[in-house]
Amino acid sequence: MAQVTTNDHKSEIERLVDVDRLGPGGTALEISASDSERAALAKRFGFLGLPAFSARVTVDRRPGDLVVVEGRLRGTIVQACILTLDPVTQDLDETFRIVFKQGLAEEKDPESGESLLNPQGDSPEPLPGNLLDVGEIAAEQLSLAADPYPRRQGVKLEDVMPRSRNDGLHGRHEPRRHPFAALAALRDKPRRGR
């Protein structure tokens, strides 16, 4: 899990919480990303820009070695329109809730060694250690909230598709070429020696 700290990857917006040191009321964090953190996140997620990004996150311990992370993120994302590549701005105001369980073993595929997803969406995530990177959790939620297919308002696919040569010429239509026409021509071609 990316939100648990490892030596492999350091988050662009690291905010560590030691869950073993949480008091009975948990803790609350205000995350306000700096210019360099926003630039690094924009690069990581392929955004054209990330002019604003902040989050308010609470971390609480619950019975049964559970750690609940709840928060609200706000931000502005600039992405490329999937049709025109023009900049498209998306304002975000999203809430999230993730439950972790200490000591829960992460399920792995025996052949590939990759992590397996639990089909039950509300099941806890494994938390192998005592450190939780709340900044990384907020960054992941940002990437999930971003529109995967941003489109400039009012643009349709027909607006950007190339027009055929005969558009607008009445009465002259090029016959539609069937994808298997070349194979049909080979089938009908006389063969030598027969």
C-alpha cells in the first residue's frame, strides 16, 4: 500500500502519523501543499497544473486494532482535454474514509507476488507498521477524484474528427470499404496450377 511508508517511495506530500502515539481523541491534520509539492503531484498524476490543494484529515484508533482515516480534500486541477488538448479546470471538494487494521497481512498473488484487491470495498486495508503517511493518502484521493476523461465544455467528438473528402458534395459518395474486402479479393483470385 502506498499510504504506508516504505523505503521504495517517498511521497511528494509526506505527512507522517505514528498511530501508536495517538491519544484517545486521535489527531487532526491540516494539509496545505506548497508550490513544490503541488508541482511534484501534478507531474506524478499527469496534470497540466495543480494551482490549489489542501486537505483536513483526522486519524482515530478504534477497537480491534483499527485505524480510521477520514478527510475532506479541496483543490483545483488543470488537465488536458481528451479531444482538443486544451486546458480543462476541475474544482474538487471531496470527502473520503479509509479503515486500516494493524497486523493484517496483505494478500498476494502466489505467482506474480502482486497485491490482491479485496472484493469487499469496506474491508480494512493492511497497516503493517505504526507509521501512516496521511499526505500520501490525500494525494491518492486527489488522483481518484480527478476526472479520468476531462473534456472542454461544448466540444464534441465530431468537432475534432477529420472530415472525409466528399463532405458537402451531394451525389458523390465513395463506396464504403469493408474491412475484409482484401481477403475476399484473395479468395476470389484464380490460383495457379488448378
